[in-house]
Amino acid sequence: MASSPPETQADRLRPSSSSVGEEETVAFGDTPFLQRAVSDPAGSFNQQRRRRFAGKSFRPRRQQSFSRDIEHAAKETYLITRLTFTLLRYLGVGYRWITRLLALGCYALLLMPGFLQVAYYYFFSDNVRRSIVYGDQPRNRLDLHLPGPTDGAKPVVIFVTGGAWIIGYKAWGSLLGLQLAKKDIIVACIDYRNFPQGTISDMIKDVCQGILFVFNHIAEYGGDPDNIYLMGQSAGAHIAACALLELATIEYEHGESASSKVARIKAYFALSGGYSLSNLVDHFHNRGLYRSIFLSIMEGEKSLRQYSPEVKIQDPSIREALSLLPPIFLFHGSADYSIPADSSRTFYKALQNVGAKAKLILFDGKTHTDLFLQDPLRGGEDELFDNIVSVIHADDEEALAKDAMAPPRRRLVPEILLQLARSISPF
């Protein structure tokens, strides 16, 4: 993102109104959003809802009734339907996206045994808090996946889902939330505006707001605000990386380095992301995400460098802000054809060149969906999942011992269906 005066960048994170939602709301008032988000020591909302913990985690009572869930689902359905017709006008008639859409339907059908089990958990588990409002836009909501009742504040993973910047949705993180919650880790899945409801700058603004909201309010749900991790997958990895750079730049320019939220993030896990957009335009076009649509999402060809983290970190004007970035773990499958593994390789080299803390982990023969869907649904050992948990629990000997004694993860989908799904996956 191109450098701009501090007041302009801060304004990107300022909601347009003071009313942000109906389930749980935060009034930001006229004070710049970042300033309130960084300090936020009291405020009427926090004074009314803040809870102190005395060794045991507290979980606020669910505020959403079933009727409210139905009302929200109806609104979401209407919105998605309207946006779908808008998107179809952009797509027109093209064999690439039509064949991939059909493949997606078959892929989802084959994995349905696992999806149904995860959906049951998502909608009926008392450990899931759905659609907590964090901003004033229709998609400014997040889900919390909470561990069972245990002592002490828990580590937190903020997850930004993928979806080609078009079909991302917070519920896509439910499988991750289910499995990490079993490891006593809270997962906050951030929703954000997709195209054509918003473009890349809107998505980055939404994710920035969601990150700051989690920092300011996760303690109310038993989370540890000093033990927070960020994770993004596919398009979500790109958006989350852009959000990290945006927050780091703004916080540094406003002299907030001492209390920086970015510096307090323990690590960023980037899974199967693309970080240099100019190198991906033709690749996406050949796979059905047509050039005209992709450039519309990214606000024009001239903006590709601005929204390419690999290019952005080489900008001398933000070099000092990079010191606020957390350690970055780049995960990628070598057989990923949706976003080639070279995207992570070149980003890793760029991070090394500017002195950022980074580690690249490649998984031989893994595709775009193997790491995030097929492997977790398969049960048993999961190398990516174990890598993430080992980083989060690195300083917790009790948690590490518990992980070592944990039973194998349960299989959710028969192997034959997983293999068939892998063979027709459109990703």
C-alpha cells in the first residue's frame, strides 16, 4: 500500500457511523479509530461488559436467540443472492469459471460427510459464538470457537479465511476452530466484505478492524490478549499480510510502537497465499479468475504493487515500521496449482532481505486444499496442524505434555471420498 499522510491512513480504519450492530456493539464516536483501539482503557461498552478473571475463564452468556439467528441468516441470504447476480454480470459466460463451479459442487458433495459434522458443531455447540459484530458494515462479524471450561486465559488465533476474494466466509474456518479448540486455543474467524460488495481496500480495512476488536475484547471470552496469533489462508493470507503492513505503518507513524497491537502478535501463519499480485494475474486468468475481475477486485492494474506485500515491504518509506512485524511462518504445498509455491518462496526471500523474521515450510506433494481440508478431514497426524500448535504451545510445558498424550484425531470422511475429491478439486 502506498504511503500516505498519517491522517489519511488512520481514516481507513474509522467506521462511518457510531452504531456497529445489534448483537454486540462498540461505539467508536468521533475519536480516530486507531487511537481508541490502541488505548481503549475504559469506554462505556467496556465498563459495562468487562470481567475480571481470578484463575478461571469466564464466558459471557450467548446473547443471540434462535430467532435472531434466523433473521440474520435471512439477511445474509438476501445479500449473497443479490451479490451473486452482480458477480454473474462481471463473469459473463465463460467455460473456465462454469466448469470450476460445477467441479466445486461435486467436490463439496464428496466431502459432505465431514462438512455435515462440522456444520452441526458450528450451529449447535455451546462453544461457538457466532456473528459477533466488530464494525458497521454488513459483513463486519466474527465467530469465536472456544475451548471447554478450563482454568486460565487461553491463547488466541485470529483466522482470515480464503475464497478468491469472492466467496470467503467466516464459517469456512469452523474445522480449524473445532480442532484448535480441542487444544485449548480460541479461534476468532473474521468475516469481511467480498467482491463485488467491496474491493481489496475494504477487505483490508475490515480485517484491521477485526484484529483490533479481538485485542480489545477477547479477554471477555477467556482469551489472553498478550498471547494472540494471526493466520490467513489463500486469499485470506494475502489480505491478512496487507492488514499487518497497514497496521504496522499506521501504528509506527502515530508513535504507538510501545503499545502496538502488531508488535504484540506472537506470530503470523500464512497458508498458501499469494504476495506479488503482478506475477499472478495471468495465472489466475487461466484458471477462471479473469483478468478484468481480478483487476476490479484489486482496484486497477496500477494498484497491484500497492496491494502486493512482497513489493510493499521493499518500500524504504516503511522500512522502520517493519520492525513491528511478528515472526512470519509461510506454509505452502509444492503441488499447489491455485497459487504456486513460488509465491511463498519469493516472499520469504523478500522478508529475509529486509531483516524480517520469517520461516518457510513447504509440504511435498500437497495441493491447495490438501493442507486446509483433506488432511484435517482425514484425521490422524496432520503435519501443518501440529506445526502451528507446537509454535503456540512452545512456552507451555503443560500444554505440550497434554498434546503428546492426546489421542489421534478422528477421521471425518472415508479415504475413497477424499481421494475422489482431491482429483476433481477446482482449487
